[in-house]
Amino acid sequence: MDTVNKHCFFVYQDAFPSLEELELCEMPELSHVWKGKFQPCNAFQNLKTLKVSECGSLENSWSSSVPFQNLETLQVSKCDGLRYLLTPSKAKTLDRLTRMNLSDCKMMEEIITHLGGEVIENSIIFSKLDHLELHCLASLKSFCCGDYTLEFLSLKKVVVRKCLEMETFCRGVLSTPKLQRLQFTEGEDKVEECWEGNLNSTIQYLFKKMNVRSSKEY
């Protein structure tokens, strides 16, 4: 595949205005989903579902200039080149996101990462996200390691499966007013439930529990 074909789309200001669902699968040489020299304001303006899987060379999921203001479902799996998924500024555009599912991305260390020079003054708010699943993310340390305030106003279900390096959910202030349980499994066993008062404390409790268990095995 040549350099041009390593980019799936060349984005211009009003590209793909009617597209509602986009699925990219089994594209091992794909390094960027899109590329463009403009600052799009209406590109992908009606996209509601984005699914990306088995794109092992993908370096970043999208350009920061593409807003995705109507995205509702985001699924990413088996993209081993990704170390993070979102920047804080990109996360702030996902006002309508209701479901996020991330799985089998071996190098992913955090979902939201801080990039040098990016300043976020207010909270990162996911107002409609009610379903979050993190599966088999072997390198994941945290959903967000930066000192940001995260608000998940509608979050009711969180599933964590085989994310054995996950020490905490976030480093900054966290608000999940509707969440009352975490569903988890350490391996192929049945899903269990745990709650230690808040999401951060629950993730930290499970991480310590796994470390104690591992030390006893040795």
C-alpha cells in the first residue's frame, strides 16, 4: 500500500454530510483514518456510529479538526498501534455519545491523553454516555492519567474485563452520579460485580486485590 492509500479519507470542509455509520475492518496498513489541510466544520456531521477493528498500524483514530458532534456509538478493537484514543479537546466534542466499547488494543495505555500545549479550562463532560466497556486492554493504566475533571452524567453501566494493569479510573476529579456498580472479570470466568463507593475506589480496590493474589501465587 502506498503513502496515499494509508489514509482512508481525504477530508474537506463538507465531506460526507449524510453518512451515519462507518465501519473500518481488517486494514492492517491503515495509519490514519483521514487526512486534510482544511479545518472542517461540517465533515461527518451526521455520523452516529463509528466502528474500527483490526487496523494494527493505526496511529490515531481521527483528526482533531473533525468534530463528530452527533456520534452515538464508538467501538474500537484489535488496533494494537493505538496508545490512546482521545485528546481532551476531542472528548469534549462527543456530547451525544451513548456507548463506548474498547477491546483488544495491546498498546493502549489510556483512553484520554494529554498532549503538550493543549489547555482545558473546564470539565470534560460526557452528558449522555451510559454504557462503557473496556475489554482485554493489556497496557491500560487509567481511563485518563491527566489532572482533568471528568463528568459522566448518565453513566449506568461499566464493564471491565482483563485490564490487569488498570490502577485507577482517572487522576483528576471524577463524577458518576448514576453509577452504582462495576461489572468485571479477571479472565474467562463469569462476570462479577463490585462497588467501593465510587468508580475510582472500586478500580483501585480490584487492582490491589489482583496484586495480592498474584504475590501469593509466587
